[in-house]
Amino acid sequence: MFHLFLHALVPLILSVLLAKHWFKQPWYKVFIIMMLTMLIDLDHLVATPIYDPLRCSMNFHPLHKLWLVPFYAALMLFKPLRAVGAGLSIHMILDSIDCQVNQGVWFHSAV
Ligand SMILES: [Zn+2]
């Protein structure tokens, strides 16, 4: 539950702090875009079971694969996609921290 709270708190803090000078958009627009990047968790729908609180998402779910992370980060290089890239990157970092807290690993060792 604390993990989910962080998925809202961290984007909120960053959108408020960086909206004006880095995102160059109102903070609430940046925050809404970052919240919409949570839709990436729809990839959990193809997992069995759909929700497992102790499962490590990183590198397990299709949109949480490690090789995608640099592409998510690269989105921040393009101003119109900056908030999307930041939202996805923050999401991956928080999910990875969740793996570390729950299982002592930074990502799932995919087969
Ligand atoms: Zn996730």
C-alpha cells in the first residue's frame, strides 16, 4: 500500500518542483500526465495471477522489461514527451525499489 502511495507522492512532488523550469507546463498538467503513465500497469492483466503483492514486477511484466527502461528515459529528451518519460522512469524506479524491499533483488530474473 505504501508502494502505491509513493506512485502518487513522488510524481506530485516532482511535478510541483520541476513544472515551471523543466517541464514548462503547469504542475497539475505534468502531474496528470505522470498519473496516466500508471496505465503501464495494465500489462499485469496478462499475468497469472493478475495481482500478486509479493511478485517483483520489474522485468516480469511485458512493459516492465529492463530493455525498455532506456527508451522510457529517452522520452524525457523530447519536450512534449518529457512528463511521459519522467512518469514512466519514476514508475520503473519505484517498482524496482519495491522488488528490493520485498525480495532483495532490483528486478525479476526473467527466464
Ligand atoms: Zn508497475
